[in-house]
Amino acid sequence: MRSLFRQQESSKLCASEAAILRLYQKFNEFGTVHDLPRSGRPKISEKESTEKICEILAENSSTTLTRLSAQTNLSKTTCWRRLKNDLNLFAYKIQICQQLFEEDYDRRVEMAEILAPILKNPRSQYLVYFSDEAIFHVSGRVHKQNCRIWASEKPMDVGEEPLHSPKVNVWCAISRAGIIGPYFFDEATVTGATSKCLATTSINSWLERALKIQ
């Protein structure tokens, strides 16, 4: 068999006896020497897979990588490479804002019409304040999204925190005249009643002193 193969191919290369034996056994068992169909995902070209991903994203751009892998019958790694290298796509987080109704836009215009003549007064610049509130955990809880550990190897640091961490609410306001606060509250949020009490006591007296100075 080897000498006959060498004569027909006119080449020094020849199959080994083990290779010829495997082909003989495959032919007797399956009736062919060609490769049998393999299990696993069927192979598709890069162009076909990229086009299929584009079609899926055109219908739903928020499809997850896991769902995209299941729909295209490709691995997650392959889908990620197609998205990043071929399509130049990036994963962005959705932005959340306060819901506005139709009447809210009219209220904006009304507020602007009220504030416009007030702001023309030179002294009014000391009456415009920007306020905000924040919650601080007394236990020293760390916000993991804002905390990074630089190391050559993966650190095994674990931050423990109680189930109901004690916290304090802090309110503060700032303007050209200065800063009001900070004020600390035990409540979880600054409610309307708390804001009213704060406005009738501390803020009013602070504004009166600021206007006298100016």
C-alpha cells in the first residue's frame, strides 16, 4: 500500500502504517475515509456572524451578551470580539432622570417668568442658592464603585458592613454670598416638614445677615 501510494503521488512523502490502518478501520466502520460531522456549534464565517449580530441589535439594541450568544450560536468571547473589533460598538449604561409630565413643562415656563424680573435686581444674586443632600454611613461603609485598589495581583480584601448600617443625612446650600450649613439630620431623608423647619429658623436668619453685609 505504501509503495503504491508513493508511485501514484511520485513523492517522497508517504503515509505511515498507523495512518493507513486508521483509514482502513474508518472505511470498514463508516464506509468513508472523509471526516465525520463534528459536534458543537456549526462554523460560520466572520461576515455572516457579524451580519447576524447587526440584525439582532437593530431589533433590540439592549440585548445582553448572553442572549446574543444564544441567538447567534456563538460563544460570548466571539460575540464580544465582533461587537468591539468589527462593529466598533461599546456597552453604555442607561441614564436615569426624573420623569416629567406634560404639565411640568408649563410649570417650568411659569417659574422662569417669575424668576426673570427677580434676577434683574443686583441684590438677587445673593438670594439664589443651590442645595443638595447626601447620606453618609456612620460605620464607614465604602462605596465600591468609587473605590479602587491598585496592585500587581488580585487582592483578597473584603469589606464587611452591617445589615442596617447607621447613617446620617447632611444638607448644605451654596451661593455667591457663602455657604449655608452643613446641617445634620437623623432622618433617612430631608422631608418637607424638616425643610420648613430649617427654612424658618436657620436659613432665614442667615439670609438676613448676608443681605445686611451686602
